[in-house]
Amino acid sequence: MNRSKWIGAIGGLALGLAAGATAHAQTAGTIKLGLIGSLTGPHSGWDAPAAEGVQMAVSEINTAGGVAVAGKKYKIDVVQEDAQSKPDIAATATQKLLSDDDIHIVMGVLTSVPGVPVATQTAKAKVMYIGGFTALDGIVGTPGKELTFRALDTDQTVASGFVPTVVKELGIKKVGMLMPNDDISKTVIKAYEPLFKQQGVDVAMIEYFQPGTTDFAPVLRKFQSQGLDGLFIGYADPDAEAIVRQSLEIGNLPKKFVYRGGSGSPAVKYADKIDGFVWQILTRDLASPGDDKVKAWIERYKAFTKKDIVSNTYWALTFYDAVFMLGKAMDAAGTTTDQAAIAAKLKGMAYDGVRKMSFDANGRAVTDVDIGVIKDGKTYSIPEKIL
Amino acid sequence: MLDFVQTSIDGLMVGGLYATVALGITLVFGLVGILNFAHGQSVMLGAYVTFFVVSAGYPFWLGALFAAIAMGLFGALLERAVFRRTLGDPLAGLAVSLGIIMIVENLAAAAFSPDPRFVDPPVSGSVQIGPLILSSQRLLVLFVSVVLIGGFNLFLQRATLGKAIRAMAQSREGAALVGVRVPMISRAIFTIGSALAGAAGALYASLFAITPYMGATPLTKGFILAALGGLGSVPGAIAAGFLLGLAESFGSRYLSASFRDGYGFIILIFALLFLPTGLFGAGKARV
């Protein structure tokens, strides 16, 4: 480095320090944000990127001076706990966050098993909670859960645009549904079955498998020789990939798959062997973004995490916008601590961030999402305009 | 009828895999007296070894061989470093093996990530034999399982070490009196059991998803089978493996797939009610 570059670097550093000191001097206080998620264990594939999204949003907000509330700026301090993919650990971790009197808002968790105790305990403690897991649909909007929010669209919301797109893209007429035997699947089937029928698709059979199943051959045999041209499957990537792979392996089964899940990765390896695979990109397509805001976000994400984009990265975007929206709600409510006032502002608020997002009167998110398609060996996405 | 035959073959194909896992458990518990709950971790690590070898561009069979050798060494190390010290105290052995599960599982999750991996199988697609449509890979897994089980039986009958194992199965004290080095044989059994788990892991990897948490299923089923077949009974473990495969296949096909893992426990409960020492158990190890 030559002399002029040294001087420039030192000057830049001095200016940065001065700007930081000024920003610090103008900060009115700190907002403690509880962040919980499975950073380890089998659910970490969802929650680790989600946590990155929160940390990234907080970093950007703090770099810009903090959240503006009633003319004052507040920095955000994230207090993070690991739910370890286990409900008991999630409960303990939530208690730890709730024992801190300065934490008024908790965010995180995209999977239902550790998520339910988090939602239950935060509601009991009357602490605002923004989660993402499917079972949250049955919790938000119920009495005593006025401070509970879900940052992902409900199945009903997504399905209304997803099913017609699927039918058009894959040209299916008769499908079978294969899902794990749990409450989530029953809610999903309740949402999707009538929509398929509305589109003129015959739902010929519905089968449930034991959660944790690795060998799908016996249950897949039931779908053979039924005249099906599509399989509706869900809802976790390992199950979906095993079903696709084993369907091809045992043969005489449909090669068009409708995935009620958030990633195309279960079918990528089999793209040239299947006739179609459609899935829900519950945020925006990060693999081949067509939107400048999404492209810019991807670059910022890479710079912040020092990681490349992978199939699960979009979970980061799920909570990223929600953090900014939360700041906007605090500003509108004129408080960083009155959770009822913040929640009231958040409900019905429309936010145009990296993607468009709003919360309905019950606390359920309504956002623009994309639909992913693998067909004829090609992968592409179709925007599903919900807002 | 066709459906019945097809379901039977499906059951036998998975049953062979179950029997391979159960063999290791029944040997170690029945003959050495160690309740090694970490056996499932050897299956998991064996699957990962196969995955990495195959991902590096080498053939599946080399991966399977590496998996068996690596897990055999891993088993020998565990026996030497840990389980030998807990021989007289089964509870301590149990606690230690539970600790090993947690350590290995979390290390694997940190090193390999919890994302599921799939190994490209050595053969793909299905074969049609008359009206039957069978998965080529599953047929191959059945064939390899039968070869492994048959080879192991041959080893027990013909090899000097195998004969020593059989002598120890009949009477540990008697074997020691006639010059069988019981600690060495115990170590060999542990090594062989773990190597079988590694090989089973490779076969698992060719069919199912690999994750750091995959060890629990083969472990649970392996223990059901070891108990069902009679602890320490090699023929019992083999028969129980195929029986469980058939029960799961028929149960999932004709009753409900959402109760798949329950069928094994139902059989186990009935077997223990009417055959308390298991299918082939006569109160002591049988090889």
C-alpha cells in the first residue's frame, strides 16, 4: 500500500469512528429482541438461515443508526437462544428469554415441534411473538394470542394461487396425496383437496405415512395402477426427496409431483427423470431472481454471512422484512415497549420491503410468493401475486 | 395374488437390511454383554463414509468396503477405550453408549450439516420379472445382505475365530478353560459387529436419506430384532429381520402406513408373551 492509500485508509477509519460515536451519542436506548430457533439439530436447516435474516436486518438497522421511534433512535440488541430442534429445550430457552424483563418481543422458529412451546409460553407471559411454523396458524387469532404473529402465509392463502398454477403447469387430471400422519398434514389436505376439485382434478386417494419414515415403497405401492398422473406430497424436503427417488425406483407411478414444501431441492437431482415438480417458494425465488430488490438483498446477504445462496436461504428473507416491519410498527405506535400498541399497528400494516408484506387482523402474514417449477429438465419460477 | 407376492418381496428386501443391523447388536449384547446403543451411530457413520467415497468419484462398492473397515476400527477403538471398562457394569455401559450417541450425533451434525444427503445407488430403475416390478437397487441390497449374512455364518462355522466365538457363546468360562482368549474374542466380536453396522450403513445410504440423526431408526429396529430373535442368537436375528421387513411391508400395504414402526413392537410383544426367550433363544447365546 502506498503512502496516499495509507492516509486515505486512516482518514476513512477516523471518519467511521467519528460517525459511530455521533450515532451512539444520538441513540436514545436499546431494544432487546429475543431470537429463538433451532441452530442445531435436524430443524436447523430452517432456523439457522432464519436467524441469519434477523441478524442481518438488525445489523443494517443498527448501522443506519437504529430504529426511529417518536423522533429518537434505538439500537437493537439481539439475545439469541438455541431450541436445538427439541420442544423441551425450546421451552427452556423461551423461559430464559422471558426471564429478561427487557425483552418484549421474541422472533423465530419455523418448525412446529419446537415452535408450539415457544408460542404457548410467550402468549402466557404476554410477550409479543413472531414465528413462522405451520401449527402457528391454529394459534394466531385465538383468544389470549393477540400478541402472536405468523410471518409466513397460511396454506389457504398460498394454495389459492398455487393449485391453479400447478394444474396449468403440469396438466394433471387425477392425483393422489401422500403426507405424514400429523395435524399439519390434515390442515394442508383440508386446504388443498377442495381447490384441486375446483380445478377439475380428481383427488383419487389420500394416504398418510408415519413421520420419520424412510422406506416409502410399501405405501407407494398403493398408488400404483390407479391411473394417477400426479402425486401431491409433503411437507419436508427429506421426505419429498425420498418419495421422488423411491417412486422412480419402484416404477409404475406418476412422475409429476406437487410439493407442499418450500424447496425444489428434493427433485433437482431427478430433473431429467421426472415429468414435473412444482413447489412453493414461500418468499421470492433467490436462485434466479427477477427483481432488483431481491438481487440487491442477495448481495447483501452474501456479504453479511460470507455464504452463498442455497435452497434454504430464503428462510432468511422470511424474517428479514419482518424485523424492518416491526421497527415501522414501533415508530407508528410511538413506543418500543407497549406490545399491545405495537401489535395493533402491525396488524393491517402494509410494508414494501424486499418483498411486499402485510399482516391481517389476526396476525397472519400475507406476502407475495413465488412458485418454483422443474419441467422438461428446466428450473424456473412463477410469481404468485397475493398482495 | 400378484400384489401379495410383490409386497412379500418388498418386505424381504428391507428385511435383509434389518437383519444385517440386528446381527451386530445381537453379537455384541448376547456374547459380550454390552448394551451398545451407539450401534446406530456406526450405521450412520458408515452411511456418511459411503457418501463421501461415492461423492469423491469412487464406486459405491469401494465406499461400502471403506465403511465396513472404518466402522470396524471405530468399534475396536470404542471397545478398547470405553466399553472394556464397563464390562462388569451394564448400567455404566448403557450410560456411556448414550453419551457416545450424543457426542457422535452432534459432531456429525457440525461436520456434515443436518441436511439430508442421498447416495447415487450403483444400479437404478426397476426390473420387470413377469408381472412383478421390482426395484433394482432393493434387489441388490437383498442380495448383498444375504451374502453378508451367509458369509458371516460361514465364518462362524469354518474360521478359527468363528469357532472361538461359538465356543464363547456356549460357555464363556468353558471357552476360557480350553484356551480361548475371551477378551480378544470380545474385541473381535465388537469389531465385527461394528463392521456389519458400517456395511449396513452403506446399504441404507443406497436406499434412504442420510442425516446425522438417522442412527435412531436402525438402532430401535435392531434391538427389537435382537430381542425378537433371542439375544445372542444369530439365526434368530436373521429370521427376525426378515419377519419385521415382511410385517412392515404387509402392514403398510394392507393396513396403514402411518403405523409402520408399530408393527415390529406388536410382533415383539406377542413373541415375548409366547416365546419369552425369542424366536430362537434358548436362554443363552446361539450362533
